[in-house]
Amino acid sequence: MSWPWQKPENEPKETLLQEVTQAIAQVLGCSSGRTHADIQPTAYLGADLGLSSIAVARLAGLLQKQHGKKPLPFHKLFVKPDGSMLQDIRVSDIVTFLEWHVLNSHP
């Protein structure tokens, strides 16, 4: 599946990937035993990392605070281009989303 901000041939920016994995590790907390280096770009937030919907909202809040020049439409990450809802997204989806909305300054 692809969103308008996805470029299939483009690798995620390493800096954004590090920021996202660090934020996920923070949301998971020390009790999970995972460090940001253990979190793979292909991991799904819910199925692989065990994040609840509240934890995903907290993650979005952390990332918004880091990149908070303008509100970021995180809700769009869970809507397919055809309008149907996704149940889970990958770490790399968040990185690509941030690359599009933060680094490229798209609305």
C-alpha cells in the first residue's frame, strides 16, 4: 500500500529512524528490555512491538513535540489511500511519514 508521502525507492532517513525508534523505546519503557537499536523498521507497532492504541497516541505526542512546528496529521497513517482503516503500521511507515511532513515541509 502507498500513501502520497511514500516513495518506494527511497530509504528512510537514518536520523528520523533513530528518533522514531528512540521514541518507541521510551513509550515501551525499560521493562520491555528493548532498546531503540532492537527495534527494526519492518516491525509493526501493535503485532510486533505490543503497543496499545494509547501507547501509539503517546508515541505520536512525543514525535509531535520533537517536530512541533505545526500539527502533524498522524491520524492519516491509519487510513489507506482508499479510505479504509488500518489496524497496524510499521516503524518505517512513521519514518516515511515524518520525512514527508517534516523534512519536505508538506502539508
